[in-house]
Amino acid sequence: MIGSPPPLLDLLALSTDEYALIVERLGREPTEVELGMFGSMWSEHCGYKNSRPLLKLFPTSAPWVLQGPGENAGVVDIGDGLAVALKMESHNHPSAVEPFQGAATGVGGIVRDIFTMGARPIAILDALRFGPLDSSRNRHLFHGVVHGISSYGNCIGVPTVGGDIAFASCYNGNPVVNAMAVGVMPHARITRARASGIGSALILVGSDTGRDGIHGASGLASRELSEEREDQRPTVQVGNPFLEKLLIEACLGVLDERAAYVVGLQDLGAAGITSAAVELAARGGVGVEIDVSLVPRRESGMTAYDVMLSESQERMLLVVRAGAEAQAMAFFQKWGLTSAVIGRVTDDGRVRVHDVVQVHCDVPAHLLADAPTYRRTGVRPPHCDRLAAIDLGALPAESDCGAALRALLAHPNIACKRLVYSQYDHSVQTNTLLGPGDGDAAVLRIKGTDRAIALAADCVARYCYLEPYQGGAIAIAEVCRNVASVGARPLAITDCLNFGNPERPEIYYQLEQCIRGMADACRALGVPVVSGNVSLYNETAGQAVYPTPMVGAIGLMTDAENRMGAAFREDRDIIALLGDGEECLGGSLYLEVRQGLTGGRLPALDLEAEARLHRLLHAVAQARILHSCHDVSEGGLGVALAESAILGGRGARVQLQSGAERREVGLFAEGQSRAVVSLAEDDWEALRGLAAREDVACRRIGVVGGDRLIVEGAIDEAIEHLTEIWRNGLGRAAAGIESVA
Amino acid sequence: MRFGIVVFPGSNCDADVAHVVGTVLGQDWRYVWHGDRDLAGLDCVVLPGGFAYGDYLRAGAIARFSPVMDAVAAYGARGGPVLGICNGFQILVEAGLLPGALLRNGSLTFRSTWTDLIVEDNNTPFTRLYRPGQHVRMPIAHGEGRYVLAEQNSVRPVFRYRDNPNGSMEDIAGIANMAGNVVGLMPHPERCAEAALGGVDGRTLFESIVRSVVLT
């Protein structure tokens, strides 16, 4: 018979069943500190209770994968003895409560995951979702998040090179703030977060430990937001980017030391020392012993509970071979960093925490690490079939395609994001060959080689809301298409799955189906998922966000000179459309903007055709025959043409395929597996030859030139005017000014 | 010739400068830790961009007290060429090696973008290979770049913005001391020294100093 569960339970978001399970596995009631540690480790945020069985559906291996999921970041081989680490993570709820610090510490956390692997961080991407900017609350969140990312990323000298921003009312009050970081390292420096060597020292480096962020993982990140959560501001941590920069240099420096005395490295994120120590021990199959009295503190009066659960930022835990402690600590001293030996590796597989002599925790590491998992039964949300059944043919025909194009270009989802990226340093480290706004993906050179990597982050959550399986598949297809469009071969995916409360069957259905769609697309396109993060309970007042499986992709170019931008470059160039994905307006932004409808059946996605398009894009990049390449995505062919024209500062004359009764279908349908390219007339036959070889439709649709975008029979607009609308769309919205397009 | 690149805690363009002078121009270089005072054997000292000491309090306000700054001041006073880029410029101003102050951008936001500049003065060792009045493009990336100077003081502008991005007085993007051997600028010449990065106008600045040192 167990006693009644303590009141702490609610603060921890553990269920009474889970409490009973802890008591059963432990064979006794947990101490207060043990319960706090279980609560954190078994939180959705750390324990992946609802998602772990589903994540097993992802393909995770390929010959170039050096480290798949399970470590701080995934690692892929890029040749020349170099490897790239990548990971994406959410900071949604902290950002909802305190946007500046929430977003800033999100960047700090994901960057730590990268250098924990031994990689030097070389790029950050941010994928953000907010409610519409006509609300002052959403504008506050938007400006705060962008400012937070800017202040942190700029200070640590890691360029923010790309990302994705969109707005929809489902994100009112619950923004999605996902940060992705990427780093590069020689193979020999790949470091893992596992403890070994009985007697090795646990050295805590960086910030002193304070009371900030206690219950961040369990109380804040692992359940729905409510009005009362506003008073949870103290669960949000405060970032110190200067300290992070010192940690980057000191940790990479200590890993480079010849002595190789660093056995393992783990950053302190959610659940602080608890999670770091448990993961080091569980992964290494050893035990750890920690004396909390040895932990340097920011304030007096902290209890063992506070110390073990603090989420103070900018801290790292090193496992250092016994005898080398002084050497390691001297290195940190040079960088002005505090470090302290707080414990040792033991041989009994237990996590022991004491305060001088008083024992607070004595539990086998695997009990803490193995959170229970739940396999639930999903129920298809009724809106999926209802919205798919809407007869789009019955909608009024578009009366003014030019006005529709202007409205789309002014829409904050499509409009130029310069307002945001001009606040991010995107050129520091001097590797950025294609930066924000230059192409469909960022391209970074790898110094000392001819190689470059391409990076993109993306997700059209509206598709996932309408048809979760297909939306998940499209998310993968599109992000891979983004990196293929700059000339790279897609290598791997990192993801961040943002969903509502999985205990609701309709949300669980969305989660499961999105994952299945993503997994099938990954298999078809040959890209494994190497790392990721899950953020559930994204709800406010019972309203869940759209299912938002944010995906980040890395692609490899063996020759950086093969990169392709999105801007039209030469007058008289031919414009061609590659691919013949189904043109159907279902799910399009056009329907939402011009017809006020979020619905219709999504255009078909043929994964084989998608794979063929990627192969073709890689081949044409190597042949260097294209002057521009831009994938067709939100806003359809019309927006893709306008963007290439605006970026190039030159017009185009285009003929749509005859026969289409409704011009708006050809212009604004978001048909998949397509790209708009431009090239010299002389190279047209070469392109046709390569397209035929890869079995991809290749249709000549127009010519670059002039100062107007002319689509015969539908659009005739001055590029200057379109440029003005596109450049200012986001700024107007962010200033609370209604669109004048 | 041999460049010294000063590394403060929080410098983040040190490796970028090293890449340009070492890999692009093939010159010798070494890092100078902010706690050191030894500048022996250096033909030019560069204070790179970044956020020295996190730019806490005010950009450059803490870094000016680093031990190396006494040595840099003495080096500059002897006529040694000193270049401060972005945060390095802010530190030189805080340390009094250059006049004026760099305040928060007029927009109150960090700005990262290409800017068009005019070369105002090519009589410094860092600008001798530019033509006077030459239009050049360089990236900026800063939050505190608005140059101001009290009226009674005089300044020697070296670069001016053509489209002032931060509200600087008289469009000033970079200045020199009266002797011309200490130059500071907010734009980043090291980020535009290779065609692959979108421009090579910054390379001329580094070639200028190499030429100057070789000639003397």
C-alpha cells in the first residue's frame, strides 16, 4: 500500500499512475529530490513518453550517418575527413511566457548541443510560427522572439543563415519557436555524452547555478499553456551569450588538447544537472555520485532539490579522467570560467546525490532514464474529411489574377523577411555563399575544401492540418527540394514535432500520421532522420496549434561553385518549369487569402517524381547550365516567378499551358515536385537531355526580360510595384498597418 | 609581413581576419591574447569584430581595460598601424585611440546588411590602394554603430556611408587618427575579400596595409 502522492505531483506533471509506477520500481516511496528528478526525467519533454514508439518509424541510418538519434545531435560525414552535426529543438512555451529570453535561450541550448558533440557551430536557422500580426499580443511575441534570437546568435558569432516564418491564427498565444544549429568538425573530434572510467571526475563548467528554470521541463514544457501559466515566468531561464561564447571556445579547446583526458561531454539543458548526470550514466552503463554542496551557486539558501533541478543556462558537465582534473580546470581558468569537480563516476549503475553527508537520491540510473511510454489510439479529426470534400469547382472564378498575386506577395508568409534577417548577423565566419533571401536554401562553404553544405528549414503546417499523413510527407519533400534547388544532394533531416496534447485522440492521430508521412518520404528520398525533438501540449484554452512537424535538412555539394540562386540573372534567358506535379488549388494559400477558405484536397505528392526532380537538379547543378532555380511552393507558380523576377530585378513574359479554364489554378496551385529555372538559350537542349534522362517533365514557359511580369491573359504588373509590395509586406504587418495591396 | 590579431573574450571575427590575411593574402599572422602585452615583431595590429566581454555595459567599455590595450596604445603612438573593425573600432574609441563615440543605431535594432561606402581619405596605410571618392560595398553587422563626436573636436573621416544605415554623424563609417596610422571602421572588410562572398572591396584594405608595410 502506498501513501497518498505528495502535492509536488501537480508541479511536476506526473500522473498518480506514474507515481505508483515509481514506487513499484523503486520498492519504496521516493524522497522529495528523487521525485523531482523522476518528474523531470519522465516529463514529456525529456522522456518522450508519447512520441518514442512513433519516432521508431523514422529511417535513421545511411552509410554517411556517423551518429543517429540518441545523442545531443546527429552527425553526418561530408567527406575530406569532416563531419557535420545538426539538431533542431523547440522553445515554444518559454517564448510564449517571455519571448526575448525564451527565444534567446532556445538558441543557446541548441548551440550547446552542437559543440557538445565536438563540432564548431557554423550556422543557426530559426523556424517560427505566430498568430496573425493584427493582434498587438502577437506583434509583441514576434518582435520579442526575433530580438532574442538576434541578441544571442549575434553575440556568440554564429551566423543565422536561414529559417522559416509563417503566421496563422492557431498560433495565437502559443507560438512555435524552433531553432536549428549546425556545426562542423574533424571525424576524430566527435565526442559522445557518456560517462566511463570508474573514478573519473564530473566537472561542472560555466554559469553558477541559480533558482531559475526549476520545473521548466516538467511544469512548463510538458503541458498546455493557460492563463495561470503567465505566473510561471520564473520557470523561464535567462541567457548569457557571452558566457556561451567562452564555453564554445573553452570546450572545443579542451577537446583539442593532446592529452585526450575528456571522456564525455554533456550540456545542461532541460532538467539541468539531473538530466545531464542521468544521461551520462545511463548511456555509459555506469553510475554517478554527486555532492550538491560542491556546485557553485548564484545565491544562498538553495536546497539539494533546487540544485538538481535548476535550469540555469550556459553550463556544461565534463567527464574527465581521474588525475587530469587540475589540467582541465586550468584550461577553463584561462577563459575566465568557473569550474568545479562535483562528483565521480562509479561502478554500480546508480545515481547517488548527497549534500555533504545527507543522502538525497540513490536510484539506478536506468530507472530514471527509462520513462514509461504510451501507445495511444488516434481518431481521425472530422475536419479532415469535411474540408477535403469541399468542391473547389463551385467557388467563384478569380476576377483579377494580378490582384491575387499582389495579395499573396504582401502576405506575411510570402513577403520578404528582410525585416527579420537584417537583425541577424548572417555573414560572420565568412562562409555564407548564399544567405537569407538568396536562394531556396542557405549555402555555406567548408573552408579548406571545395565543398559546401546547404541548409533549409520548412513546414507548411496548413497541409498537415488538412491531411496529416500527406502534410508530413510534403514537409520532407519540400525541405529536401529546397536544398536540391541550390544544387546540393539532400543528406539528412533533423526535426522538431510541434503538436497539441497527445492524450486527445485527434491530436495523437495527427502526430502518428504526420510521422508516418515523414518516414515514408524520408525512405523514398533516401534521407535519414538523424536528430530531433518533440514539443507536445502546444495548446491554449483547448485550441491546439496546427500539427507543425518542422523539418531541417542538410545537403552536400562537392563543389561550392555549383550553387544556384533563385534570382533571374540575364535578359533573354529561357524560363522553364521542371516537374508536372498535379495542379490543384486544395490547401493553397491562394484559397485562404482570396477565398477565405482553408480546405480542399491537397495536390497529390508522387515521391518517386520528387526523387527524380532532386536527381535532375543535382545533375544540372553539376553541369552548371542554370542561371537560377527556385522551387514552387506556397503561392504556386505565380509567386515563384514573381520572386525570381523581383530578386533579379528584371521582368519576364510567360505563357501558361493553354486549356486551363481557370487561370488561378495554373498560377497559384501548390502542386508538388516542381521548380522554375532560367538558363541561356544555348543550354536548353542540354537541359532537355538531362530532364529526359531523369524522366522529369521540362516545359519552356517564357523568357526573362523587360520590367514587367507578364503572364499572358492573366497578369501584367510592373516589377517595381511587385517589389515594393513584397519588400514591405511583413514590415507593414509587423507595424500593425493593414495591407494596401 | 606579420599581422597580430587581438583576441578578447567574446571576439568572434578573429578567425575571419586570420583567414583573409593568412589564406587569402598569404601573409604571416598570430593571435594576441587580450591578457598579453607583447606585440614584438608585429607589423600591424588588428582588433577584430565581436562582442568583447559580451558588450555588457557598453560596447568596448570593459575591453579597453584589458592589459593588451596599454601595449596597443603604445604601439599606435609609435606609429604602428592599428586597425579596429566593428567591435574593434568601438574598443579603440572607448580606449581613446580614436575620437568620438559609437552609440546605439538610430533604428534601435541590430542591422546586418551590405552597405555602399565612399572612400573619403586614401592617405592612410589602410586605404592607399583605393581611389579617393571610390564607391565600395562592404557588409555591416552591428547594433551600436552610430558615430558621434562633440562639436569642438575634429575627426578624420576615412569612409562614409552613401545610404546611412545607423544614423551616424555626417554619414561616417570609418575614421583615422590625425596621424593616419590608427583606423577604425564599422563595416567588415574581412567579409568581402573573396568573390565567393559577394564582393572583393575589402581585400583592397588589407592589400593596402601589406603594400604600406613592404614599402616602409
